[in-house]
Amino acid sequence: MDINAPEFLDYFLNLSVVLTGFSKFHLQGTGLATLYFETIRDIIGGELFAELLTSFHQLELEKQENNHESITQILASEKFGPIARNIIKVWYIATWYALPQSWRDVYGTKEKDGTFIISPQAYPEGLLWSAIGVNPPGAKGQGYGTWSEPPLVSLAKS
């Protein structure tokens, strides 16, 4: 299995769609899919990453009408669950968190596995900001004069 084959990036995006709830179009629009794919591959290793993506793809093919079942199996997996949860965090907050010690005890410690921000450019593209309907603080200005208009979504209590 060659993790660098183009279909694996597609499998990664398909998995990410189901994990995040955002469309493939939106995920690709962040410009970070390849960076995230390569970063995760480098952290957990190509073989394990390929196994996760292939497993998801296989489940997706078998249960095409019910994607939630396939993702439930991945998230419930002792082996793949912690990685899948980290993929969610990567997309939403651009941060990889060190895998839990219980996972490391069984599957080994990975040299590059630690908590870190993937890239400074990833912060403003985090899905968190779209999910809550705001711009990332200090990173994406709203544009000249927008301060004169009331916010579209008011988080303050009336």
C-alpha cells in the first residue's frame, strides 16, 4: 500500500467530511488538506494511516447508505478512535494533540507524536470559526467599515 497514492488523499477527505460535518468543498477550500494529510502521515506512520483510511473506505463501500455506522466503528475502535478524534481537532483548531498514553502502551510511541499547532496559517482556517459564525480573533479582519454595522449573530444576552 502506497500511502502517497492519490486515492489516499481522497479517502482522507472523505473521512474528514464524515468526522467534521463539513463538505469536501469546504475542507478543500481551507487549502490545508494536503498539509494535514502529510502531517498526520508523518506522525503516526504511513502504514497505520493507510490502514485507517483503507478501513474507513471499505466500511464506506459496505455501508454506503448509512455513513454514521462506519464512522461509529472507526471512533469506537481502540486502534483508530484516538487518531480519528485527533483528525477532528486538527480540522477544527489546527492542533494535533499527543495520543493518549493508553494508546501508546498498546501501539507504541511515535517519535513525532506530541501536542503542537500544525501551522500558523492553519489557525485562521480552522473549522471552529465557521462553525460558530465568527472571524478568528486577530487573524481575519472583517473589512473596512464593518464595525459600523451590528454583528450578524449576537452572542450577548438581551
